[in-house]
Amino acid sequence: MGLATLLSIGAAVAATLPFFLSSSTVEGYISVMLMTANHGLKLSLLIENLLFALLLFAPIVFTLHFRRPALDAFDSWFVGGLFVSLAMTTIVASKPGAGMHHFLPLVPISICVLLSVLQAPASRLAPELNPRDGLHPEKQCQEECMIAKQHKALVTGSCGLIGSEVTRSFARLGFSITGVDNNHRAVFFGPEGDTSWVLGQLQSELPQYRHASIDIRDRETVLALIEDLKPDLIIHTAAQPSHDRAAAIPFLDFEVNALGTLHLLEAARRFCPESPFIHMSTNKVYGDRPNTLKLAELETRWDYADPAVQHGRYFRMPTCCLRGGCLTGPNHSGVELHGFLSYLMKCNVEGREYKIFGYKGKQVRDNIHSEDVASFMYEFWKSPRVAEVYNLGGGKSNSCSIFEAFHMAEEVTGRKMKWRYVDENRIGDHICYYSDLRKMQVALPQLENCQDTADDLRGDRRELETALVLQTTG
Ligand SMILES: NC(=O)c1ccc[n+]([C@@H]2O[C@H](COP(=O)([O-])OP(=O)(O)OC[C@H]3O[C@@H](n4cnc5c(N)ncnc54)[C@H](O)[C@@H]3O)[C@@H](O)[C@H]2O)c1
């Protein structure tokens, strides 16, 4: 239960309590309320007090307007409460015999609210984007591009699936981008995971792209880079992304995923604490828990049995952590251990055998295109919040089982999938997982439409077709 709910319940109980006391009556209660409205108002006092209330509240409104801080729910109640108190005090202080001194207790409160608003992280872009128009509509991007041009983004893992999409999207908006990637994916997965072809594309396509072949495990270099750059936005996607691989290389996995992330966060706290920090994480942090939900076996997939089941506060930094479902897009260097649709399509096109590990091939994943991930990050950049965590995926309407993905791949290419069934499932693999997107949609309502569009127009088929383009052209 949130603080706001508790306060509302408290206020409701306080207002109702007199009705339960034997000494009080309804008439008594009403007459107390009426008493406060008695004596009328004195016009000259009212005008004077309105001006004084304006004097107290104007700096807060002014600051809110120009910094558009990411007020969390508590802050919003705080500012709202102050506004109501000022309005009520204005009435009380305008009665004959009263005066401006009634505002005295509100002066320190106004100063506190003003300070808290001033310290909240500011949003960098004022104009609103229509999410239905996507991230990079040529026609209406000009104004935003001009504003974004003043900004520097640091993207880690810039040659990976998400990092490269984000780099392109934000570069189109006019950001200057510094990308960090040391092609560690080739170390994790061998030559098939090599991402140097993506680096070549970024360098030839984007004049404002600057590459730093830095290992995020190297603390001093990361600190120096961020001290020097002081980016306005950090998008952290560098990672060892495969849970299967993690079991074989636990130290390396921890050092890249945990320690590397800490290096970046601490550097951000020291040198650019107001810059939004977005961490592209994974739903695998939920471990086996999704597998403990009651499931129903349908003809081609597993599903939740109960249809109702879906799925730096300390430093007050504008950070968010995205728990991704299956992410996909044209820049994926898909391998067997990582890159579901990209690897599946590669197998279909090249006539390779695809191995299904357990769960009857009915295991369900929800898929989201890397462009939509970049759009979400852009929305967070515009309205950052403190220490948020969001599930990010395609949701139920954009989910498929392995067999359903086979079927769609065959429809797209006209080729039969070659596959083999291995009885044993992958450790840590989810039987059925599609993201609960409600929090994401509540926090950033404009994305609800964006998600619908993604569901309607793109769907898994679009993810597969994108993967197909990749496999046949590159
Ligand atoms: N692709 C998916 O299906 C998926 C699903 C859920 C969550 N995620 C998460 O999203 C994030 C990004 O995933 P992705 O698919 O873009 O991965 P990716 O492997 O395509 O990209 C990661 C990039 O980081 C780079 N990198 C790795 N270690 C590095 C280091 N020490 N220093 C510098 N660069 C390094 C790699 O070379 C690679 O180019 C990861 O945290 C992953 O767990 C991905």
C-alpha cells in the first residue's frame, strides 16, 4: 500500500470519526464546518492574501515548468497538498480581523518543497513526442533534433542488438553518441557472435558516432571516460546476455554484468548524477519463479492457467532498470545460446538443425523489437524517474512458443524448419513467460498506444521478417 493511499485512508477516518463519538451529532459536525465559513470574507484582505499566496507558490510553479522534474508520487502529493493548504489559508486569512500572518507556518513548508523540486532530476526535452509516430519521423523531428543536438549520450554495448539500435535511433534525433564496446560477444560465443560488422556500419553511417573500445570491467578507464564526457544520458546495454553461458563462466559473467554495471553507476554518480541512467537488464533475474506458476498445456504452447496472472533510490538518481523479455531486431548476431528469433531464422534460412530443449517445444516467450525498446528509453529520457524498474517485452499479444515461431518462419520463407528434440530443458529456462506491461503503461501512458501499434502492425511476424532480412542480406 502506498503512502498516498495511507494518507487518504487516514484523512477519511479522521473525517468520519466524529460520527462514532457519543458526544457528537451530525448537526454538530455540520455546524463546525459551517462555522469556518462564517463571518464572510473581506475583499481587500482577500486580494492582498491572494498576492501573497502567489508569491509563495510562484517559484515552485516556475521551477516545475522549466525543469519538469521527475516527481515521484510522494512529491506530487506534497506539492498538491501545499497548493490546497495555501488556498485554504488564503480563505481563513481573508476573514475580517484575520491577516497575512496566517501564512507564516506555510513559509518553511514552501521553501522545503521548492528545494525538493530544485533537486529532482530535470527532464532534458520539453516537447512531447507522439509515440504513434515512432522515434524518427523525418518531418516532425526537426524541433526535437535541434534540442537533442545539445546532448551527449553514452551507449555501452553499442555494437550489440539493443546498443546499436539505440545508437542509431538517438543519433537520428541529433544526439552525439559515444559507444563503448570491446566485442566481448565474440569472446563469449565465438566467431558467430562477433559484432565488428555492426561497428563498421555505425562508423560509416553515423558521422556523430565516436567509438571507445573499452572493457567496462576496467574501473579507472570507465571513470575517466565519464569524467571527461559528462554525458547527458547513459544507456547501459553491455552484458554477457546468456544465462546458459553464465554457468560456464561465472566469474567473467559476474564481472561484466555486476561489477561493470557498478563501475558505470558510480562514475555517473560522481560526474553526472542528474543524467538519466537506463540499464537494459533481463527477466532472467526472476530466476525459476515464473516456472512455479500454475500452467495449462494447450495444443501448441504453455500458458498461464489463471488468466489473471501475467506478469539508486538510495542516491535518488534518475535510473531505471528494464527487465527484458525476448528482444529482437536486425542487428542481432544470433547464436544458439542467445538471440531466439534471430538464431531460429538463421537455422531456417540456412537449413540448419534447430535443437529444441525440453518443455515439448511449447515454451513461450514474448518478443519486442529493438526499435520499440529504443522508443521506451526515449520516453524515459524525456520523463526520468528515480530508481524505477520496468518489465519490457511484447506482452501476451506478441508472444509465441517455439513451435508457433517455426510455423511463422515457414510461412515467411516457404522453407521447412529442420529440428531435433532434446529431452532435457535448459536450466533456468522459463516454460511460459510474457511480460506484465501494466507498470510501464501506467508510468508512461503515452506508450500504451505505442505498444498497441507494435502489437497490431508488427507482431512476431515482423520480428521474424526483420530477422529474415538480416540473414539473407548479411
Ligand atoms: N536479446 C535478448 O533477447 C535479450 C532479452 C532479455 C534481456 N536482454 C538484455 O539486454 C541487454 C543487451 O542485450 P543484447 O541482446 O543487446 O546483447 P548483445 O550481446 O547483442 O550486446 C551486448 C554488447 O555488449 C558488449 N560487451 C560485452 N561485454 C563487454 C565489456 N566487458 N565491455 C564492453 N562491451 C562489452 C558485447 O560485445 C556486445 O556487443 C543484456 O543485458 C541482456 O541480458 C536481451
